[in-house]
Amino acid sequence: MLSYYLYRLLGAIVPRLPPRFGYWLFARLGALAFLLAKGARSAVEDNMRHVLGPEASPERLRHIVRSVFVNQARNYYDLFRVPSIPDAQIKELVTIVGQEHLTAALAEGRGAVLVSIHFGNIDIVAQAALIHGYPIVLVAEHLKPEILHRYVCSLRGSKGINLISADSFLKPIFRALAQNQFVALAADRETTGRGTVAQFFGAPALVPDGYVRLALRTGVPVVPAVSFRQPDNTFVAYVEPPIKMEKTGDASQDIQVNLRRVLAILERYIAAQPEQWILFQPIWQLAAPSVEAG
């Protein structure tokens, strides 16, 4: 319950902080977390070694990992102030490149799967897509305790985004697609205890496969999208063209083939600005037992 009360306290205070001071303060908190959170730091270091490659110097690795913590803290600042930001201001904060791909994905009237990674910022950028008229259902991790989960969902859903817990039944997801909406899923962090081991940055990593399974089952397209935080704390969201899933006749092969198609796109964005990939789950280490068992 301590985490819940802390979130409620920040939810009351943060909207009162002017952005210039708020981002500065949370960046300092992120730098402090980098020093204190040894386990999380180790996970990010392992992930970044795969992204940066063996040629990266210890100094560059440390700088990138520290920046991940700082950017995550900035994202928390954004989360707590989302309900207080007017819609018109959100539209000014977010530039969407490839908006026509969102329109094309819904053209058939059957909905689409919007897939992204923990990159840049989702809490403001997703609101911008909704404000532009693209209905989104966000499938999110089920936080504990339940009261904390409901509070975080109230922040993220304050502009009208519907949230579904990753461990819930599939019926709301199918209903959203039937209503020609986007179902947003993550491609990098596995929270359900399942997932698939796939090649990512040239090595086997444990990644979610739910978005591929959903698209294969329903026949709807997958739309990769990634957002970048700019130096002035505005955002640019890049939307890729819709991808139709390939079917080989082999269910396991279908998942691997289509995972690689999407992951290859996301690798480009991560490689461009690795400090914006905010993932505290060591996905290559988690894949190791599966590799050895195979």
C-alpha cells in the first residue's frame, strides 16, 4: 500500500509543478535511482550490451544506462500530470509522422493491432492519437495492489483511452476490434509469464508474442509505432505502414516469421536512440533457460 499512497501524493503534487522545474526535479530523481537501484541497473546494463554491441566503451554504457533512468523519471512526471493537460496542449506537444498509416489500418473496418515498445513516452503520445480521432484500447500490465492498478488506469484513461489488463479475458479485445479500434500491445516486455524466444539484435530474447497471435487469429494488420522524447520534452511519434501477417502453414513458424518482421523495424528505432528504450526486464537473460532447455 505504500506505493499506492506515494502515487496518490505525487498525483496531487506533480500537476502543480511547472514543467521546467518538474522535468528538472524528476531528472534528478532518476539519476539518484540509477545510483541506488542496483538490480534494475544491472538489467538495463545487460540489455544495453546487446543493443550497443561489444565495442561500446564502459563510459558510453554507463551514460546510456543512466539516461534510461532519467528518461523513466521524466515519464513518471508526465504520467502524473496527464489529467491536467488540456487536449489542445497535448496536440501541440506531439507530432505524429505517418498518421496516414493509422487511417489506412482502420480502412477495412475490422480494427488493427498497434504495437510499440517502452520507448520515449506512451502516456502523453497515446492521448494525442486518441485526440486526433483514433480510438485506442491499451493492454497494460496488471499492477499490484489492485487499488494502485485502478489509480494508474484512471490517470492513463483520463482522456478516454480504455485500458485492459494483460491477464484479463480476451473478449474486450475482440470487442474493440469489432468496433474498428486499435488494440495497443507491447513488443518488448513480457508480463504474462509466456512469450516466445526470438532473435532480437542478433541474439535470442524473451519477447511478447500476443500481438502476432492476435493478428494471425483475426486477420487484422499490425501497425508498429514508436515515440521519441525531444530535448524540449515534446514528442515525435513515428507510425509504420500496416503489416499483414504471413502464414506459412506452420503455427510455430508463423509466430517466429512475423515476430522477426516487427522486431526488425523496432530494432532500428532502439539503435537510433538507445537511451530512450526504458526496459528494466533483462530479456536476453530471461531467454537463456529456454535456449539451454532446447
